[in-house]
Amino acid sequence: MSGNITPSVIENASNIENTTISHLPKKRKIDLIQPSTGYSLTLNANASMSCYIDAFMETLWHCLLPRIKIINLNPDNLYENMLRTTFEMTHTERRRDASNRMRAFIFQKLTNFHRGRMHDVCELAINYIQHCSQQFKDHFIIRRVRINQCHHDHEHMCFLDRSADIFSSYNPVIEFNPSTLIAENIPNGPPENFTRYFSRSIHRQKDNARCFYCQESAITYYLPIHELPPFLILGDNMFSWDEIYGNIPFPYNMTILQFNNYRLIALISSTERNGYHFTTTTIIETPNGPFIARMDNMKKPGIKVLSEKPEEFPGIFSKINHPVLAFYEKC
């Protein structure tokens, strides 16, 4: 048999090769599911100046409660039970009913808030959480020990208490003194300045005091005694000043006391400096991933998707004017 390859063999091989290539399966184009796919973007429309209620409650329903887990809500507490009920309604296509029910509940139970009048969203957040159980409030409160140290006799050291919040004995929303912020050049400054200021406030805060034993001058030290809470709610009340100094530049990532890392997950802001209309910008978690959206019940459908790319979230938050309440999650 000859070792030469005939033209017919080459032709047949070429046909086989071409046939094989032509029958290779084509790659399928995979359509990625966007995080907001299937998430209802409809909100209950504003009624009787309800935006201060809606902004806070929608932040709870869409952002905070899914992270806290409703199983941790106390069914025996009237206010937590209402949160649980309306949360479940919100996620079963009954958002309008949930919203109307919560508005009616607040007007009935929190007598400082009246239908048809404008109120402060920060005041509502404080009042509502104060009526919840201690277990729920502990999601937001920083515990500390208060120590008095005498100048006259260093053995006169007194532990005053171990249970109150570092900023207030009952307030789940941390508010800052505007005059102190201005003195520290915090408003409209770089976010790192606010982080350093906040960390110093938690770690050691001194006040002039009197010794418990000899009544000589003393210094009060405030030191955290527990792990910092899983969430922080920070209030910006710079609008209470007549002069315009700017707002707190809430950072997207914030490290406190070296190892406590927090990330911004929601920001309630006002369309005007004086708090005329409140809206929420929040990160919503879904089985397909997170997306960031603006919630405004004065505009249809109510929820507007701003981005589904996490790397764009910090920039979106940084451009928000007139922040009022910032919500952070420990990560």
C-alpha cells in the first residue's frame, strides 16, 4: 500500500472537519437577573402630611426589619407587634393597607403627632422606639460605664452606673450638639473628620463634676462596657440653627474604636433645609443581591431604583442634600 495521500482523502478530511465545526453547539446567552427584579416598587401615596411617618416606617419595613429579623420582635409589645403585622402586610402586596394602618396607629397612640400637620421624623423615630421593648432598643443603644475620678484623692474613684446610653439614658437616636460640630469643623467637611469626632465621643467624654466622697473637683469618664450595637441611628439637627453651616457628612464606611466597622444602609433626608418633605434613600437586600433606591411617596410609583451596582452606592449617598437620619449596620 502506498504511503502517499491522495487528493480525495484530503478532500474527505476537509469535509469532516468542516462538518464538525458547523455542528458545534452555540453558546447560550445568559441573562443576569437584576437585584430589583420582582421587587414591588409601589408605595402608598402621601396623605395628610404623612411623609415623616412614611419615610421612617418604609426604612424599617424595607431596610432595617429584614436585617433585624421579625422573629426578634416581641409580640407582647404593642408597638413591636404593629411593626410585625405591617411588615408582613408590606411584603404580601398589601402595602397600602399596611401604611394606612400604621398612620392611624401613630395618630391614635402617639398623641404628640397629629393628622394634617408636619412633624419631625427624628422625633417620631425616638418616640416610637422608646415604646418598644428593651430588647428591641438594645439594637441601637451604646452602653457605657460612667466613672468619677477625684483630683484631690485618686483613691476616690466611683462607678456611677452601668446601664445608661452614652449620649442619653433613653434615646435610641444619637443626636449631636450643633455648636460642638461647628467648633470641630464637621459640617460639610471630609467624612473622616466626623468618624474621628464620633469615635472620641464614644471612647472618652469628660465633664466637670464633684467627687462623690469629698465633693472636690472631679472628672467624669464615659467608657463603653459592652460590644457596640448591631445598628446605629444618627441624627443631624443642624437645621435647628438659624445660620447655615452645612450638614454632617455621614461616611459610607465608618470604623469606631478600631475594630467596630459600620456601613451606611439608609439615609432619610429633607427636600428643604427646614424639613418640608422627607424621603428615604436605602439599600434593599434581595435574594438576587442589593440595590439602592429612593422612596418618595409624593412621586409614582414611589420607589425609584438608583443603582444595582454596589460600587456606586457610596457616591449616591454622598450627593444627598439635607440629611436628617442616618442608619448604620455593623459589618
